[in-house]
Amino acid sequence: ETNGILREKVKFNKYIVFIFAFILIFFAGMRSGIGDTGYYMYGFSEYKKYSIMDFFNLNMEKEPGFKFLMIFISSFTKNEQVFIFLMAIVTIGLTILAIYKYSEDIGMSLFLFLTTGVYLGMLNGIRQYIVVAVLFLATNLIIENKPIKYSLIVILLSTIHTSALIMLPIFFFSRRKV
């Protein structure tokens, strides 16, 4: 209900959403020369020579969560393109899942996701958009007022990109009574 008006969620076929997501993930996963993609592919090629046990002996001063993620994925594949594809599944897949879960008008939300540049941004900043996608999907923790779980997720995500920490005060700001 918004301003006394009962709003009905616009129904949208989940198969169309799946096809839309599949197409976006496919093209994002097959990219190679867009934005920082080359840097991420290079980083993955550097970390794929390590095992998970090596992780604890490496210098992990800055954002160790993403480095751990690269080492973990490299235990399954050494292919940089597969790594990019998996990151596309996480960033785009989780974002579209959150849109499907929370949007009142899924068609309009997907249109805006594609046309406002958010999708293109996801092709550039993988670490940032992992954080964005997971936190977007965790919106229910704000709605249900679960600060401990939300804070733990934010702290964990800050090991992937430190900008996640800005979302800690956002939780409490969004929960205050106006």
C-alpha cells in the first residue's frame, strides 16, 4: 500500500525473465575487452596457480575475499573466460532475481536495468557489482529488520570491495521512523 492506494504487483512470466537473464548473462560472460574485464582476467590468471591452502600464506592486505573467490574458482577451472562467465551469473543473475522478487512492475524494472546503464556498469566493475547484487538480494533483511545478519553480510562483502561498509549505516538510516 502506498499513500492509501493498494498496489498490485504486475504479473510477469518467470520464463521470459529467465530468457532475458540468460541472454544478458551470455553476452556478459563472453566479453573480453570491455572496461576492467582484461584486468580481472589477468588477476584470475595470476591467482589460478595457487590452491586454497596457499591463500593463507599470500599477502592479502586489500580485499582478500575477491582473491579467495578467484583461488576457489580456479580449483574448478583455470579458464579466464569461465571465470568471467561465473561472475556474470553472480552479478546479473542475483540482480535479476532481486528485481523479480521485489519489483512491482518487473517488465519496467528490467527495461530500466538494461537502458539506464546498470547492465553496462556490471561489465566493468565485477567486485563492486558482486557486492551490489548480493546486497540487493538481501533487501529482505532490511525489510524484516535483521541487523545482525545484514551486518555480517556487509562485513563479509567488504572483503570483496571495501565500499560495502557504507551500507552499514544505510541499514539503520532506512529503518528510522520519519
